[in-house]
Amino acid sequence: NDLDLATVKKEFQFGALFNRNQKLEKGDGVANFGLELTPSKFGQKEKNLCGNEATCLSTCLVFSGISNMMKSKSFELSTTLMKRLRRTFLFLNDQDFFLSKVDLEIKQLEMIGKVAIRLNVFSDLNWDELLDLTSYNNAIFYDYTKHTAYLTQTNKNYTFSASEKDSDDDLKTLLKKGYNIAMVFHTNKLPTTWNGFE
């Protein structure tokens, strides 16, 4: 409620929307960048930025790491979380400006060579409805999703993120179709196979 659109717009007009993520750098030297919006309805009520979340909201990586946690004594949001909230606020309140800035930044990133871009670091939006991702030549787009409908998109590399909402039969069907799935195993040792799949 304290955010002012003109102030937030000015911040990102001169500052980057994308973050460089050293942890996710590809082994082949491809530079990796991510767009960090807040998940689900965290910090806002207008739009659900995930839409098929389960218990993952309470364990979302948006809250991981020392710099991302709320300040324990005062219950204030960390600087990192506030930046993500301001970025989300801008997306929700001036989408034209936001998307034109995303487009500009992707084109600037492509100038350094081949880049990997994750548009949904914490969110789960359908970017095919927002941007023409086929118009970029040096960008490799990838994401995790809980929406099976997104898996058929050809301009992005998606990994389906399994949750307690998904049945084993549904997951086996996706694996048989050749889709990647990220899955949590409640065991001390990672199994070598799951239902016959490596």
C-alpha cells in the first residue's frame, strides 16, 4: 500500500529487472539471468502469479537465503524481498512499461552472446501470452511449472514441478511423453528409478 507507481517506475527505468544468478550458470559458460517476481498472491491481492500452487507456497525459495528472509526481530521485509515486491507491483500496475522493459533487457542481454533466461524464478506465469519469445535469437528460455498446459510450448524448455496434487498415473503419463519432471523423494537415499523411470 505504501508503493508509488511513479517512484517504482523510475527505479526500474534506470535499474535492471533481471538478476544474474551465479548458482544457475550453465556448465558450457552460458550466462544465466532470472526475473524474480513474488509467488502466488504474496504481498498483493490483484492477481495470482502462480495459479496452481500447493503447499510449495510455504516453502517457496523466494524466502530462502539469509538476505531473503524477513528481519526476525522487527518482522520487516528484507531488502531483497522488497525489491521483488516492487518489481511485482510494477508488473501489476503498468504492464505495458514492464513488458517493454523486459523486451529491451532481453535484447541487451543477447548482445553478450547466448544467454539462458528464466522468466519465472518464483512465479508461474504463461509468458507466451505476454511476449513473443520466438522473436529472440540468442536467448534460451527455461522454467519450472505446475501447469501441464505449458509443457507443449515449443519456445521454452519446461520442467514440470510435481506436487501432492499430482497422481502417480499423471506423472507417468508425462514421463512417457518425454517431459522432464522435478520431484521430491521422502527418503534418505535418492532412488535410481521411480516406477520404472530413471
